[in-house]
Amino acid sequence: MIVPSSAPVPPPHLDLPDSCIDDYNEARDIVARSPRASAALLRLAIQKLLSELGEKGKNINEDIGSLVSKGLPVEVQQALDYCRVVGNNAVHPGEIEISDKPDIAHSLFEMINFIVEVRISQPKKIADLYNVLPAGALKAVEKRDGVKNT
């Protein structure tokens, strides 16, 4: 018999990429029993998310730096760095003791959902709205901005 966990954390964002869902849900299932293990899984989910955002997905710190150089909003950079540092400390104990403060692990779920909202959901919503504009208006915008159709 499978008993659903009583995870006190939010479910995955609807737009969380499929490649990250299993890690996120597994982290939800175990966060009450092992905040450290949960944080480590979420660090893996962040690594996969960075790959979905067009980065290499090999080195989280380098990927964040690359996104920053491309104009990443500071709030998203801070959320990513928060997840990176907390996730690293789960695997390599440092200054943050996740087992003593499970709320730190809980906050990772919110951070990941925030990153998905800003980097995936909001651009998708704007694109959907923009693309219903009349063709003439879109051509006028392209002409104004010097966009060339290829």
C-alpha cells in the first residue's frame, strides 16, 4: 500500500520541465524524513533545470554566471545561488546545517517554483498573448525594431 507523504512543501510548478519532475517529487516525498537528501535531489533538479534553460548543465556555478552575463534578473540569480549553496551544503556539509534547520530545505521548493515562474511561465504567457496580435501589427514591430525574417 502506498501512503502519500505529508510534505509541507508546494507541489511542482505546472511548467517545471519533465526532466526535473521526478527529482522534485522524490525530494517532496522524503523532505520530512531527510531534509539533506531532499536538498541534494533538488540541487540535481536545478542542474537539470539549467540545462532546460539553455545552459550546459554540467557546472551550476558556471551556468548561473553564463545566465547572468545574458541579463538574468538579480532575483533569479539569487534564487539559483541559494539553491546551489544549500544543495552543495547538503552533500558537502559546510556553514549551513540542513538537518538542524529543515525549513532551509523546504524553501528550496519555493525557490525552484519561483525560477520556473520567471524563466519559463512568464515568457510563455507573454509570447502567447503577443502572438495573437494582428499580422500587420507584428510586421510594424519587426520593422521598428529592425528584425529580419529568415
